[in-house]
Amino acid sequence: MTAQRRTRLDLGTLLTGLEQPLQLIDSPERREQLQAYVSAARPQVERAAFDLLSAAVAAFNDATRETQAKLEYDMTGLHLVVEPLNEGPTPEASFNDSDPERVTLRLPKELKDLIDSLASQHGMSSNNWYVRELSRVIGRSVRDSLREEVRDEMRSGRRGYRARSSKLKGFVGGE
């Protein structure tokens, strides 16, 4: 498994791009006023860039299941962090076995034989293997659904929303 990769994103180039055309202004007074405006707008420009990149990160996370990206903003600037997903084994759901339901399941013989073999290798009954594996799949499905709901909320553009995994520090009135 690969380690976390952290890349600094330089927002200075964005602000320089806003300042360069100011050299075309003949009036030194007017140029100075506009430079003051660009400097004052820096937090809002950084926030807009953060929001734009957050959408790109969400699209990246939607496209892959092996790695996860997140944005971090701290005293040193904006960083894109890409790390492997380390979800580990899916926890098994626990159910009350006091009143189990009976389900009839039709399977091809080869699949049933394979499941019986796997259950035996794990030292459990076939029934327990079915329940364990179904619980894992359902747990994964529920977790993926919740993750998708969070991504949908992020994409909806709610002002001030940020993902649980992102760190946003240094903004006055950021949230």
C-alpha cells in the first residue's frame, strides 16, 4: 500500500495572474487602488479556489475506490493530499439471533460447492458464511450510499460546507 502524498498548491500564481494586467493601467493612482483591491480580495479568491478544487477532488473520489483525495489549508498554504483508502475489513453486522427467518436460496451447484469449501476453510457452517458475507456486502452498500450522500451535499454548493476530511484553517469567518 502506498503512503500518503501531499502536494502544495501555489495560489500565488492565481493572484499574480490577477495583478499582471494592472501594469497596463497608465494612472499610478488607479493602479495602486486596483492592487489594493486585489490584495483585499485574496481571502475570497483563495476560498473560491478551494471550493473549485473541492469539486475536482469530489470528482476524483467518485472515480476511484483505491485512493482518496482531500484538500488541506493551513498556515503554509493549500495542499492536495492523496492517500490510499484504508478501510480495512468490513465489520460484520450483529443481529439478534433469537428469532431467525428462513430463506430459500437457489444456487448453481458449483457455486454452492465453492461456498461450502470456503466456509469449511474458515471453520464455520455454510449458513454462518452466508450471513457473514451478506452482512459485509450490505454494510459496504450502506457505507457507499452514505458517502454518496455526503458527496452530493458537497456538489450542491451549500455555502460553508466542507468535507469531514478537509482541514480549513486560517480564514477569518471561514465557516
